[in-house]
Amino acid sequence: MLTYVLRRLLLMLPVAFLVTVGVFMLIHLTPGDPALIVLGEDRSPQAIAAIHQQLGLDKPIYVQYVIWLGRIAHGDFGRSITTHQPVGTAITERLPATLELGTAALLWSLIIAIPLGTIAAVKRGSLADYIATGITVAGVSLPNFFIGVVLIFVLSVSLRLFPFGGYIPLGQDPVESLHHVVLPAIALGTAGAAINMRFTRSSMIEVLNNDYVRTAWAKGASWQRVIFIHALKNALIPVVTIVGLQIGGIIEGAVVTETVFTWPGVGRLAVESISDRDYTVVQAIVLLAAFSYMLANLLVDLVYRWVDPRISYS
Amino acid sequence: MSSAPLISEPQPVRAARVGGLALAGKYPRVTLASAFVALLFLVALVAPILSPHDPLAVNPDNPYLPPLSPGHLLGTDELGRDLLSRVLWGTRVSLPVAFVAVAVGFFAGGIIGLVCGYAGGVTDLLLMRFIDALLAFPGLILAIALVAALGPGLRNAMIAIGIVAIPAYARLVRGQVLQLKHMEFVTATRSLGAQPLRLVFGHILPNLLNPIIVQVSLSAGFAILAEATLSFLGLGAQVPTPDWGQMINSGRTFLNNDPWLAIVPGAAISVAVFSFNWLGDSLRDALDPRLRS
């Protein structure tokens, strides 16, 4: 197991290197001089040269990369061009909101997906199966910002059941916090719910056709025991993979959902930074998103062995 | 026991001719989904004829007209522009973006996959690490980052979405080539002296078409969704282009009184994405013998 983890980490190194090169090059792909963004109206040659020196832009590109990488390794992501706040602080301030939203969205997706996927598989070809399949198709075709807009219109503007935006930290007022997170979580989690339901259904159908399930039926086990103890436990193994990747991709979905619901998380920070051309912040968020995705991939592989002992890494 | 001849008389071979209608009857889901997609293309093609008004024509006297108003079937937006005309013209933005993005992903990813699968060795190792690095980014984040760097606009959105699509094609084609290059018909052709280019384009590529067709359809759905998302965030189409994502973004400000301004373009995106996803899914079921029921 340890050998496998080490091998996976070693394989990750060249990819991680290329990811850092890609993220570093983002600022160099940008048309125009970053110094001009920092300076605004004061664009004297002396001021531009000073900014170049301050940002290290007067050095050869590979030197700039090594310096940047060294800083990143020490947790120093630089300062925001617009607010001058350390980028690390800006992100950590916003991260709890994104994590709360991501967790709620994931819970919503599982609460919907596992029961409906199971029912669809057990009652294959029934009305329930068609409804579940319909939800799956709609869930992956509806853009999450459109789901958000419809939810705001129906449940917030028309029925006034939920607030249409804003964030209250969980520690400050748990009830209000949950009240505020419901709509963004549904908007963010619906596509995931559709995918998880599809996986649960197909995996459950496969498991229900196995000999050991047939044996359990033949032994006279109750349907609850056959479905929940024998079948569902094993059917959820492939779902673990997809859920793990969804955890890694929380920031991706949050970019849009947080914009719709004025949710002060990392995703909204990314959008604000792009419109302000604050590339140090954008770089850091893209790097964070890529590394959390890579880490999620690794963790999924490791957890897989734990949930399915038949898998060998030798 | 009758003594049947070991080698039967050669029978006249009848070419298996399958008519279009028979094919449509055999795969009704594919037919229906293809019809949806064809309808989208048709709407894009004839949008100038179908549209009752100029999608950019501002009419300050008629803002916020509700659906079913005289002369404006779906109503008008905050500037009095006809919503139906803007939605119809929206197909002329979304479909070309999807087409170009898929083409970028298909050609770049396909060539990388072909080279990796056929050449193997160090070439495969190096190119696939590049693909792995692209895969390390969540798709939308990569597209947003690229557009942020290149600058907002439809052209850059197309390039960014195309780059995001590259890894899927590269991995798909590489995997298929790795399987195919060891098959007997390829070995036989090679032993007859066929050059690598002839082997790849004449023998390997035609056998890759089925999974690629499925991928093209699915990635077109993703491209429409990604383009709408980028435009919603202000990174794709810019005002006053009649773009669905951009229309939802401006329409959501008026949800209190005029919800259709956001809901109509949202429905258009959903139908378009659904059509391509459905086509991809049904093609996969029809073309993969293991999934045929």
C-alpha cells in the first residue's frame, strides 16, 4: 500500500510541475503589461520600471518561475493587485463559505441520488424509473446558474420561503446559515445528484443480477436486508469515485453558483478578480482548484481499496 | 444420418441493404435525438427568416412586454428588443461556438491521441503528461482561466473550450489506437508493406469513428453549456450580442416582475444541451454492441 502511495505521488510530480508552469504562464499570456494594471493612470516609465522590479518582471522568465514557485512552496501567493491584501489571507477568509456550500450541495446530491437511484434500479422499467431517468437527463442538461435563477424566482421571489442571497457563517447563527444555504446548495448539487443517481442505478442493476444476491433471495432474506445490506453496500463502490471527484471539483461549481447567490466564497472571489484583472488572485485560485482536484483523484484511489478490499495495488 | 457436404455450394451474397426508414425504426432514440439536433441547426440557419424583428433593434417605447403580446410572442426585454428574435439568433452564437470548440478538441486531441497510441515510448510518455496536466484542472476552471488570460470575448471562449475538450479526445483515440494496432488486420496490412500514414488513415482511423461520433455529440453539449456559463460570467459574448448566457445574466436583474427574460434563454440552453447529450447517449447505446438491448 505504502509503495503504491509513493508511486502515485511520484507520478503526480511531473503533472504537478506542468500544472504550476501552466498557472504561472497565465499571467504571461495576458495581453498588455501587468504593471499598467497596477499603476492605473500614473504610467511614467520610471513608475513602470519600479513595478517591474517590485513584481520581478525585469528578470528572465525561468528565474521569475523559480522565485514564484519558491514563494508558493512557502505559502506566499503574493499580494492582490487591487486590494493589496495577501492572496493567501483573501482565499482563507473566503474558503469556509465555499466549503459550507460545497458540503451542503454534496449532501443534497446524495440525499436525492441514492434513494432515487436505488428505487429506479429495483423497480426497473416502472414509472419511478422513468421519473428518475428524466431527472438525470434534466439535471445534466440544465446549467446550474439557470437552476439558481429559477429557484430564486419560485422559492424566494414568488413564495418568499428562502432568502435569495447572502451568507451567514454557521458559527454565527446555525439556523439562519442553513436557511441561506438551501437554494445555492440545490443549484450547485443538482447536476451532481443527476450523475450520482445514474451511477447508483446502473451499479445497483449490475449488483442485483449477481449470484450472491440471488442466493440471499433464495435463503428467504427480507427485501430490506437484500437491498440495503447485500446489494446497496456493494453498489455504492463506483459512486465513491464520482463523489470523490465532485469534492475535488467544488470550486469549479462554486464559481457560478456563488455569483448567482452573491455568496462570498472563493468562486465569487475568482470572478471578481477576473473582472478587476487581479491576476495574482486568479493564479492562486486556479492553482488551488487544480491541486484539490489532483488530491481528490489520489484520495479516491486510496479510499477505493478501503471500500473494496478485492482491489489490489500490488 | 445424411451425408452433408463438408463444403457447401457457394451462395450468392446479398448485400445487406438497410433503408433510412428501417434504420430509423431500429434506433428510434437516435432518430428522435438527431431530429432535435437537426432542428437546432435548421433554426440557426433560418433565424434571419424566422425572426420577426431585428434582435438588436432597441425600441424604448415597448420595454418589458410580457409573452403573447401583439407582435412579440415571447415579449420584449428592458430595451424593448424582441425576445423571440434574440433567442432564435442565439442559436447562431451557441452552435458555431460549439462547432469550433469541438473541432479544436477533436483535431488537436485526436492528433495527440493518434501519435501517442501509434508511436508509444517516450513520445507517448511526454505527450500524455501534458494531457494529464490539462486533466488536472477542472474543465470550467481551465476555460475561465484561459479566457481571463486571453481576454473576454467569443473567439477566446471558443479557443478555451476547445482546449478543455482536448484531453477527452486524446485519451479516447490513444486508447483505441493502442487496442487496434495489435489487431490482426493491422498486423497483416503492416506485413504487406503499408506505410504508417496509410495504416493510420486507411485502417485505424475508420475503426475509431464510432466512439468519436459519440464523443463529438457529448462534447458539443458541454461546449454549449460552457459557452453559456462564460457568457453568463461576462467572459464570453459581450453586449449587445444575442447570447443565451448573457441574456440570463442581464435578465436575472428583473426576476421580480419579468422572470421570462431569464427563463426563456435558460430553457433554450437546456433544450440545446439536452439534445446533444441525448444524441450522444443514444448513439453510444446504438453503436456499442454491449449496450444494445
